[in-house]
Amino acid sequence: MEKKLRQIVEPTIERINRVLVIGAGLLIVIMGFLSAYGAIRRYVFRSPEPVSYEFAAMFVLISFVLALAAVERQDRMLRNDLLLDRFSPRVRNVVSNIIGPLMGMTFFGIIMWYSFGDALRALEIGQVSHSAFPVRLFPVKIFVPIGYGFLCLVLFLRCVLGLLRLKPATTEATQEVVVDDLRERRGN
């Protein structure tokens, strides 16, 4: 069942993940050009302007929330390996793949819910930034619930797969899981 779920769901999640990471990477490149533009204008032409700084700050936020799910997919989130290594593989699976994702879904789900309401409010009132060059904030604010919503989806998949690993399996299926886990850790 786990293998079937992985074959059905993982390619779609991986495609969405790739698009979000490429988008975050493009924003980082644009942010580099904006920072260079702002620095050249400030130090070469002695004409500072706030636009490059403001857009760079927005792009940092957007690129962070878009790339967060990719970090989770690579299993690179913060966790205490020294503590987890002392437990049996079954307990490690429960903590890493069930309890952790449930706590993450709760935390990021709350942030997603409130930030979605905040984004809709920004659209409703036409909220703009308080700077010399006003920027509409709805497009920036809507990326927070999009990024965190996708992260919650990735965490939900991880939780479901962790629950599927709990049920007793035949030795052949267990060997497949161990081989799959080793491949995932090596990055193949």
C-alpha cells in the first residue's frame, strides 16, 4: 500500500515542489540584481532609492516560504539525531514520521490560516507598503499561505507514510522498506 501511495502521490508533489523551488531560485537571482542595482545607485551615483531594498525584502520572504517544503522533502528540517539514535527504529519512525509532522501541521496550519485571512484583508482594503514607492501587499502576503499550505501537504504525506510503516509487514516488504530508506538517505 505504501509503495502504491508513493507511486501515485509523490510524482505530483515532486513536480509542484520543483516549480516552487525554481520560483524561489529565480526570486533569489532577481534579488541579487536588485541589490546590485541599489548599491550601484547609492555608492556610484550618490542617489539612494528604497525600491530595490523593499523588493529584496519581499523576495526573501517569498523565496523562504516557497522553498520550505523542499527542505522538508529532503528530510533536512531541524531535529535531534543524538536523541533519536538512542531509540529503536520503530520509536524513531513514530517520532520522526508521525509526531513531528503532526506538530508541524498544527503549527504551520495555524500560520497558514491566519496569514490567508491577512492576505484577503490586504486585498479587500487595498493595503500598500509605507514607502516612497507604495507596493500592493496582497501578492506578497498570499505566498505565505501558499508555501505553508504546501508544506502542510508534504507533512501530511509524511505522516501517512509513517503510519503505513507501523503495520507489521512480511520480511520481504520490510527489506524493501529498508532498501528504500537507504536509497533516500544516499539521495538516489
